[in-house]
Amino acid sequence: MFMNRQMPTDRVIEPRAPGAVVLLRLAIAFVFITEGVQKFLDPELFGAGAFVKIGIPYPQILGPVVGGVECAAGALVLIGLFTRWAAFALLVDMLVAIAATKVPILLGYGFWRFAAPSGNTGFWPAAHEARLDLMLLFGCALLLSIGPGVISFDERD
């Protein structure tokens, strides 16, 4: 009876997600690729300039690096190649973004290296500002845990 059951560790290694996960991959890839490209097109607004304002160290280096990671990992998620590795990189990207921008809004002051927020602070402003970040964070966590689905290069034989 228990002979045909898969061990839980098998699911960590093999993609087990349904084909519909491709819709999640499309959404995640769209956001990360477009945001990554904008870090190169308008670095003062989206890349190094923004990183200076929020207190990210080495903004002239990390702006393009983060833009490149978002573009490359977003493209890998899109096609479903090395999806779990790409989702992990994007998950880390979102954790840093939330810590650097949303947590200061929640707290009402800057902490560690991150700048104090301008504008409204507290739970409701932070919740409003964090909505997309949280969806991307949990979407990447889902891809990391279940894989890219059957419509992917990772699933090809």
C-alpha cells in the first residue's frame, strides 16, 4: 500500500506543478523583466539613483547588478529553465526590497542602512506599498517549492 507513495524529498527535486503555473511564471517574469530593464533605461529613477535614496550600499554597482539579475532570472522564470534557482534569486531580491523600502514605512523611521521614509507611515501605508512586493515574494516562494510546471524547459525529457 505504501510502496507506490512518493517520498516527500522527491517533490523537492522534480517539478510537480500543474501546467497552469505558467500563468504565475508569466506574471512574475513580466514584472521582473520590465523592472530590470528600467534600471538600465533610467538609472537615476529606478537604479543607482533610487538605491542612493533608500540607502542601498554601493548603488553604482548594485543598481546594474540588481537590474541584470531581475532581467536574467525573470527570463529564466518565463521559459521555465533553472526555475527554482531563478525564483530563489528573485525571492532574495524581494526580501531586500521589502526590508529597504516597506519596513521603514511600517516602522516610521529608517533602520540599519536604510533611509527614513517620506510620506505616511504605519501599518496601512506599509500594507498598501507592499502589496505587489508580497505577491512577488510569495509567487517566487511557490515556484521555488513546487517548480515551474509541465510547460517548461525544466520539465522537458
